Amino acid sequence: MVDYHAANNQSSTGGVQTYMEQENDWDRDLLLDPAWEKQQRKTFTAWCNSHLRKAGTQIDNIEEDFRDGLKLMLLLEVISGERLPKPERGKMRVHKINNVNKALDFIASKGVKLVSIGAEEIVDGNAKMTLGMIWTIILRFAIQDISVEETSAKEGLLLWCQRKTAPYKNVNVQNFHISWKDGLAFNALIHRHRPDLIDYDSLRKDDPVTNLNNAFEVAEKHLDIPKMLDAEDIVGTLRPDEKAIMTYVSCFYHAFSGAQKAETAANRICKVLAVNQENEQMMEDYEKLASDLLEWIRRTIPWLENRTQEKTVNDMQAKQEDFRDYRCVHKPPKVQEKCQLEISFNTLQTKLRLSNRPAFMPSEGRMVSDINGAWHTLEGAEKGYEEWILSEIRRLERLEHLAEKFHQKAAIHESWTDGKEAMLTQKDYETSTLSEVKALLRKHEAFESDLAAHQDRVEQIAAIAQELNELDYYDSASVNARCQKICDQWDILGSLTQNRKESLERTEKQLESIDEHYLEYAKRAAPFNNWMEGAMEDLQDMFIVHNIEEIQGLITAHEQFKSTLAEANKEREAIQAIQAEVQKIAQSNGIKLSGANPYTTITPESIDSKWEKAMAMVPLRDNALQDELNKQNSNDNLRATFATQANTVGAYIQAKMEEIGRISIEMNGTLEDQLTNLKEYQKTIMSYMPEINKLEGYHQLIQEALIFDNQYTSYTMEHLRVGWEQLLTTIARTINEVENQILTRDAKGISQEQLYEYRASFNHFDKDHSGALMAEEFKACLISLGYDVENDKQGDSEFNRIMGIVDPNGSGAVTFQAFIDFMSTETTDTDTADQVIASFKILAADKSFITAEELRRELPPDQAEYCIARMAPYSGPDAAPGALDYMSFSTALYGESDL
């Protein structure tokens, strides 16, 4: 049976009392009708016993068992849930009258006016008065609280029966007597709420006894409603007793009303638990995605910070290719994961706000700000790594060029110094004639000139070696050893040269004969020969340039060199003329020449041979310079092609960034239309991806061509990549904002007109179109919406309270999403912890705890197990085995305590 305590704690006044007075104006003479009295006696007795059995007792004779007032007071305590004054245990008539009066006083205290019912009549066993008193109790405690659409108790009960039985054939409930004789109305009530208990289609209207017995037996067995009437008594009476039928039907109402409340309570709990389970899954997904992304960043940064140097340009270019693969293949999915992580975080926070839950606080180190910080560190490492690769390639190119130049100059110098020590240390002048000594002296002077001419080459070799050391050339040890050997040898040659010169000068005083022509030849041939060697060295010199201006500078220098060839050829012919003059003098004077110039080893043949070699090198140099010019022109075309595409892409990104900014402020139509338009806009943006890929292709050609600057554009590939990623992220965030507004609208029941009004108010005060209102702008917006936040003490306090809600971090700015959340919270209602506690209390039958069996009976399996796993054991004084604490569990759902 259903407990009526909750309905009995209110006193009846006004209209209720009037109703009770009307019900008490019943024709008591009708109770003398044997049939009706029998029905009332049986019904009222069963009704009283359905409550007295809760106290472990019952009555057998309704007018006899209430005469001492003890069971009457016990009945009132059970159905009201209140304690009555202590009864008197004496057997005398006065004790019985006092007990009955205590019961009647309690009934009167509930606003019930008792008409013509006195304690003496009850004590005397007056059946008519006793039945009248029980009917009054039934009216007050079982029927009075029934109300359907603000009707009175009787009318409400009748309306409830009519609505529940309306769909059933052969049932037309118009009263509480004739309409129930065939038993179909009783069966229809049971079938409407428990179709599993009644096969309604098998019932026949012409068999009322079977129908009535079927309904009474099913109600007693399955609904805990005791059998209050006999089918034969109802069928055998022309007009069944209305009060008996009303009492019986009220038991059906309370039985099914309790089930409906339990179902409503279970649905509320299921809804709350479903929201909580979904939020927990989103939290777990966020934590895992954040952990995976941070772990990938943690593994990637050391690789980007590795500065291990390579020995060759090819090795560094391999690293550059690995980095390009990272940027184009491995990083883009992580960019998408980062964007999705922010969207998931924002969506989760919105759902938590809409369901009145506390904000989600990720684990330490997994906040969106932590991920953004790690991402910023990653991008810094990327930039530093790319710059290091490019600088290393330049350094290695320079090193390879310098190393080749060093070895070339060193080889020429070593070739020149070969045998010079032996020459300077010989003692040939000791046995020579004067002319031979003079010749030796002149030869030595020519050698000194040659030695001085080679001083520049030695200094160049030392300078190149020093630069190779400064640039950390990998084979610096062998370079240093070779350079040191050349310098040591050069010092020895200088010392030997000085010693030989002193020896020849001492001998010169004795020797006077010298051939002026040989001397002049030697003096002119030596620098000319050195000039030719230098020219050939320059013509064979390696060069490296990075733009057209540099190669054009080399071409200009080469043209200037070629312009001096005519003068050089005249010098060569003059030198050869000196040798010819020597031959002429010798022939004229009959002098036999030894065949060699005593002052120099440079022969006319060697001069002509070197000249021919130098002239052959000139066209080769022309071709090399022209090839390099063609290469630089091609590189310049690459620069222009890249710049054209980069300028187009850059302008596109900038225009779209400005456009999405305007769209987010000036969006019209429903939120669904805005969302559809934004997604179409996003597809339009993504269709531009082939242009980005084309630009990446041009950038790859630029890097492969080792082009490091571009005067045709201010955009870099890195700049455009970042801009493109920002554009995609901005669009995604704008879409997410509209989705969250839809969530807010649907969850809070905000109309489209309200959203338009909020958007219009927000945009009106967002003067700089930044998407956020500063504190003063937000205050003006609130005032325009009717909030009292003027500049006084009370207004400032209210404004500070609101700012604490919309700007919990104290940034000083209020976003549109925060503004919408605040307005929706101000205008809608949400589930609360108290509501959930009240729902659990209904399922627990008003107990302070609930059992696992009750949860599994009332809730779906997964949500029942969810509650059982999280509810703490109940430790109150009324705890039973297996009792669970649903109150602390409910408050924990809303963040008011730890679950």
C-alpha cells in the first residue's frame, strides 16, 4: 500500500473544509440499507487493516474493535505518520471515551468538521456513526489530496478514472456506483498501468462476476491492494455503495500514482547520470589526446635541438630533406590534433556549464595553455633547426670552396719551392769567374724578386688555413700541418736567400763581368712569368655566387682582365726581343752561349708555353662564367615564380582572415543556417589547399637550388604556413562557437529571437569588433538590457558579482560565449543537486538510504551499476545491510563535494 504521510502534513482550510462539510452532509439513513452497510463495513474494514498491518495488528469487527479507542488512535498514527497523545489503558467507559476523543480531536486538528459524531456513540458501538467516522478519515487521508486540474477530491478522482479508461471499449465511468458494476472499469485501470497483468480483450461485459473477481485478485496479488468487496455484493445490488467504491478506487489511484512518481524520479536520475557519464568519457578522451600530443612534442623537440655537424653539403642536405618530410608529413596531423583538442575542451566546458556541473580541470601539465606553451616551444625549435641547417649548408659550401682553393695554392707553391733549398745552399760561386759570379748575383737578385712575388701567395695560404679553422673545417688538422710545413719552409728559404746574397756580394767585388741583357731579361721575365702564373691561377680559381649581381661582378672583372691581355702580349714580345738581342750580340761577337740564361731559369719557351696555356684558359673561363650566369638567371626566375605565388597566397590568407573576422560579427539567419554557411565557407577555404601545395613545390625547388634570399616578396614559407594554420584554426573555432551556441540554446530553451537580441546588444558595444567586451563596454551592455549596475555601491557590487561569473580568470574581457552562458543561466532553469536527492528519495521510499536492489529495479542496468560503484556506504543510525548514501553521491555530481 502507498503511504499517505506526505499528503497528511498539511491542514485543510477554506475550500477543503467546505468540501468535507459537503461530504459529511450524507444521508445517514441510507446506511441502514443492509446491502450498502455490508459493502461499507467490508470495504472500510479492509481499508483499515491495510494500514493497521503496518503496525502488526488488524480489526475483525469495525464497530466493536474501535470502541476502546486504542486501535483507532493507532490507525491515525499509521496513516498520518504523527504521534498522538498517549492513550489511557484503563478498561472503564471513561478511559475509552477519552481515547476516542483524542482520536476525534486529532481528526478535527486536520481541518475536518465532524458532524453529529461523538465519542459516546463510537464507544457504544453505533455502526452508523462508526462507519461515518471511518468514511471521514478516508476522505481526509486517502481522497482529499487527490487533485486533477484543480478539481475537488471526488471530482479529481473521477476525472483521473475517466482519463485512464477512455481508450477501453465498453467502459464509460460517469460515477462511483453503476459505472463499476460490470468490473470492466477495474480491469481497465489495472491494464492501463500494468498490461502484463490483465488480458483485457478476453473479458466479456456480460460476465461481471468473473470480471470483478479477476480485477480484485490481481490487485491483491500484484498491487498489494486488499480485497475490499465481494463481486456478488456489487452485482447483486441495484446501485453499489458510492463510498465503498470510492475507497476501493482511491487505493488504485495511490498505487499507480506512486509508480508514476518512481518512474519520473528514475528518468530524472537516468538523465543526470547519462550527462555525467558522457562528460567523464569526454574528460578521459581529452586527457589521452593531450598526453599523446605532449609526448610527441617531448620526443620531437630533442631531435630539432640536435646540432650535430656534418662533414659535407650532401649530408646536411639529407638532414634538410628529413626536416622537410617532418613539416609536410608528420606535423600536419598533429596540427589537426591540437585544433581538435581545443575544440573538445571548449565543447566539454560548455556542456558542463549547461548541465550545471563544475568546470573541467585537466590533470597538471595538460591544460590547453600548457599544450600551447609546448607547441610554441616546438615551433621555436623548428625555426632554430631550419635556420641552423641553412647556415650549416652555407658554411660547408664555403669550407669546400676554401679547402679546394687552399690545396690548389699550396700545390702551386710547393711546386715552385721544390729544389729551392738545394739551389740556395750550393757553393758554385767559389769556383766561378767574375762573370759567373756576377751572373750568380744577378740570378739571385731575380730569385729574390721571385721570392717576394710569392710572399702574397704564402700569406693567402695562411689566411685560408686560418679561415678554415675558424669555420671548424672537419679536416683542419691536415690543413694546419700542410700550412705549417709551407711556413717553416718559407722561413728557411728566407734565411737561405739572405745568406747566399751576402756570400755573392762578398764575391762580387772581385767579379765585374755581367751580361746586362741577360739581367734585363731575367728581371722582366720573372714578374711576367709570375703574372702569368697568377693569371692562370685566377682563370682556374673556383667561384661560388648566390645572385646575378655577384656573377655579373665576376664577368666584369674577367672582361677587365681580358682588356689587359694586349699590353701583356706586348710585354711578352719585349721580353722575347731581349733574348733575341742576346743571341744577336753573341752571334755578332762570336760568343758561345751555354744555352741557358745565367740569371734566370725562365726560358722564352716556358714563357710562350705558359702564355698559350693562359690564352687557352680564357674561353674556358668565359664558358664557366656564362653557365653560372644562366644558372643565376634560372634561380631568379624561380624567385619570381615563388614570389608571385607567395604574394597571391599571402593576400588570400590575409583577406580570408579579415573576412572570417567580419563573418563572426555580422552573421545573420538561424544558428543552423550560420553553422551550414560556416561549414560551406570552410570547404571553400580547404579547396584552396592545392595552391598551398603548389607553393610548397616552388619552395622545395628554391631550397634544392640553394637560394637563400628573395627580393621579390616579403613572405617566407614559414610565415605563410603559420598564417594558413591560423586561418584553419580560426574557422574551426568560429564553427565551434556556433555549435556551442546551439547547445546553449537547445539546453536552456533560448529562442532564436533572444539570441539575435543578445548578439545585437553585444555587437553594438563591441566598437573595435574584437569579439570581446571590456569591463566598461560590458557594463553599458548590461544597463541596456535592464540590469541595475550603475556607479553606486549596490550597482558596483552586482557588477562585480556578474564579472566574477563571466570573467573568472580576471582577464578584463568578456567573450560572446561567456555573455551567452550568463544570459542563458539568468533566464532558464537547470537540474540541481536537491532535485536529484528528492528523486533518489522517491526511489528509496522516503528512506535516508537506498539499496543496490532498489537501484537495479528502478534504473537501467548500466546506470544502476554506475551508481552502485560510486555510492559510499550509508552510516546513519537507521542504516540497513547494504545501505548506500545517495545524498553525498548527488551533491558530488554537481561538484559540491568529492565523489
